[in-house]
Amino acid sequence: MSHASKGPRGREVKVEKRSQGTLTLQSQVSSYKTSKKTRRKPSGLKKQDIDRLVEELYAPICTLLSLTDDLGLPLETSRQIIRDVVEMLTSEYSSKPSADVILKKIRRNLSSLFEYVVSKLLELLSKPTPQQLEYLVMHGSRVLIPEVERLYKLAVHYGRLDLVDHLRYIWNTYGPRGMIECPKCRFNAITPDNSCCVCGHVVTEEYIRSTLSFSEKFELYIKSASVAELTEVLKYGYVLVGEKGVYYPKSPRARRENSVLYLIHLTSNEASKISEEVNTRELKV
């Protein structure tokens, strides 16, 4: 299930700065992905140099990136990932660097490379095993955001509540802002259609009202809104509510001030309060 509120795939990852004139690993990852899509060679090295480095570095890189045998990855998959990493890390070299230089570069940028490897595995693994799921969740960080729904369901299926907790932390830290907490999975993931984009649970409008303290915000709104606005609200029969307050349906300020807005239908009592407010005020447009 896809929602517009979900974050984009492949957010940029902060890595240490390199000396002037040298590509950061972040820019190398970006340029490497682009070159793969356009079928351009990502490295200035000859194919045989890449082949030799992959043979020489396969085992130590697997160890550094925790690509152990218990993950059960097919050999061709792990070899392709290691090759991609080697090609990416050597893309700025015109002559073959030593194995030691490559390994030092990996150690300096280990967290970014873990996220890169996880992004590759998310593409390659349609249904990760429990061990593979643990690897993805524990090393993926923000690159997991577009896949949280799938990974959450797998974690629940495997009974890995510890991984659910970690996924929740990642989502609530790096995911889209402004959505309220789902009472079922406890991810901040209730979308404007009142459904959770992680577990699919649907909440009631009453839950939205209670969570966002609608009553208090509504009282403040009807005292501050103009008569023209209040008349518009009565015509539409609903308002919008977000973290910052209550707004009339066509308010441009509502979207500037809130990442997510929820639609709340007026009760007869609330409509009466608006009518009373309009009638007791001097007409102001």
C-alpha cells in the first residue's frame, strides 16, 4: 500500500566530509545509482582490476558489513553486492587502489555503507527470512521508511516484537511528521483518511478528536476566526484540524502550518456554537 505521506526512497545519508576535490561517499552513492540506471561504467578502473579487488576483498568486506553465512544469501547476491560496493568506492580512482585503502575507506563510512547494502537487499529480497529481516531492521535506519509497512508485517508474522519496536523508533524518528499515533501498532502513522499506513488499522473520527484535543482547539478557533470564515464553516459542515489548531476548509495557512490535516465533521452542538458566535458579534469581514 502506498501513501503520498510516506517519505521518498533513498534519503541522503550524512557521512564524514573528505578533503576538497574528493567525492564524499554520499555523492558517490548517488552518482553510482545514476550510472547503474543509465548503464554507464561507474568506475575508471578496468574490469580486471575490479575483478581482482572483489576476489581479494570479498571475505573481509563481508565481515565488515556483517554479511555472514547465517543470512542465507545466495552467493551470487552477496558477490554482486560486494562488487557494487567495490565499484562505488573505487569510482574516483584512475588506477587500482590497494586493498588496505579500500578497507580503511569502508571503516570510515561503515554506517552509510550498511544503509546502502540494506537498500540493495530491500530490492532483492521479496520475503526476507527472520535472520535477514533482523539484519535489515538493525542496519537500515532511514532507508527503511518506504518499506516499513512490509517489514512491520513480517516482524509481526515472525513474532519479533523487538524488531517492531526498532521499526517504530526508526519511523517515528525519520518518517513523515505530523501524523498521530495509531492505537494498534503505536507508530505515528494515521493518515488523513483515518487509516494507519503501517498496519492498516482504521480509527474513528472520535479518536482523531481526542488525540488532537479538538474541543479545546475548536473553542479557540471560533473566538479568533472572522465572521466570514465561520459562515463558510457552517456552509461546509466540517473543519480541518492539525497539530497547530483548527482551520476552515479552504485555509491556505492550514497547509503551511501543518504537515498533516484531518477532517472533522461538525456536530449539531458545534454548529450551534458557531451560529451563536456569529450572532453575538458585530459583522466583520
